[in-house]
Amino acid sequence: MPKNRKTYNFSVSEKDSGKKLFSLNAPSGGFIAAIAGALLLAAVLMWLLINFTPLRQTIRGYPSRQTREATIENRLKIDSLERQISLWAFQVGNIQRVMSGREPIDLDSIATAGGTAADYDMYALMYARQDSLLRGIVDKETALDVSAADGLIGQIDGLDFFTPVKGIITESYNLAVNHPYIDVAAEENATVYSILDGTVISAGWNDDTGYVIIVQHKHDLVSVYRHNDRLLKKAGDKIQTGTPIAIAGGTGTLAAGVQLRFELWHAGESIDPVKYISF
């Protein structure tokens, strides 16, 4: 004989009259299944309401569309800032190498030849742009940045450069003989001017090239002025195009009379100043 199964009776009655309004008899197994099904159905309905209706906006802490868009925008800004910081580190590193008498590092050759393990670690962040959120934009800008006709950098070609000092070029820019700068013979006490608006990032003494001042400009440009007799600006000063920043001299063991050794750097690589500046 089958065992007797327990049966549950659920009813709803009026409090005052005791009249039964609703009654349900259910075996124990069926009741549990019904409760489980009801809970599952309620969970599914709640999930649908939260994900596909404006109800989710009322939930505290749930990200709205505006929040998600702001998050993406912030990620793009952070990505751009990280790339800019890496680029500055590359520029400063190359400037330090030149000031210490070493050859500057070519950005494209760091991972293949010429760079030590320390150099590679120092500039490793530069190669993270391959996975950057802005890779497509960067590649597009790079493709449009150089004119195939004359080899000029489109980003800075056409800027109104100020001549840094009046004089005669005695040695031209020539990377083949490790001469990534020009030497300009100038009159004694001639004024040295800033070529563009910018900020002085270094101003001090170097045994080889005497009093040196370095200026950071927009468009990833850095200008370097060496062999000065004295400096008129200090690190951190904001300057404008044509601002006097030094007095020409012949300081430093490498000087050959009164001269200005002038360097121009773009995106961490030296470029020929006479392509953009009239002397």
C-alpha cells in the first residue's frame, strides 16, 4: 500500500466574520515545487525589469548610460596622458644622453639594436601604444604628419619660429657624423631668444657646453641652447616667442669662440633646425 502523504491546507479568511475567502490543498512535494517555481519566475521578471526598462536608473549605484560614456571618455583621456608622459620621458632621456656625450636613441630601434636593457625598460611604455585605445587615431595622425614632398613635419611646418641668435652657421646639422645640432658664430654679448612660446625645463651649467637652457614647446618640440655666457631665465619660467633667455658666449670646454650650439627636438628625435628657422 502506498504510504500516506501529508497534505497542506492554506486558506484566507475574513478576520471578523471568519468567512473563508480562499482555500488550497496541496501535497508537500507539489507545494515546494510551486514555491520554487514562483521564486524563479519572480527572479527572472526582476532581471528583465532591471536590464530592459528605465527601472534600473532608480537603483542606487547602478551605472547609467551617461556614467558609462563618462567612464569610456576618462579611459581615453588617461590613455592619452600616459602616452604623453611616456613621450616626455623619452625626450628627457634623450636630452640627458646628449648632455652626457652619448648618442640619442632612435625610437624605432630601441627594441632591436643599440639600446641596453635599462634603455629598453625606460622606454617600454612607448610601445604600449600598440594596444592603445587611440591606436587608430595615432596612426592616422602619423600618416598625415610628414610631407612626402620635402620631408618636413606637418605638425610644426609653418609655425612662426623666432631666430634664436643673429650670426653665421659654422657647422651644419649632420647625423652621419654625430652632429645633431648646428653651431652659430655670434657676436660677444649677443642676445639669445626663445624660438616659440614655452616653459623652461632646465637651466644650468655643463662642463662641456657651459651654460645650457632647455625649453619645452607645444607640438612635442624641445629647443636647446648651449655655450651661453649667462642665463636670463630659470627652470619653470613661462616664456613667449622672442623672449630673451640668455646671453651668447663661449663657455664650456667644447666651445670654439663665441657661439650658440642650437638643437631642435621633435617627439624625442633631433631634427635639422634650418628646415624650419631662418638664420
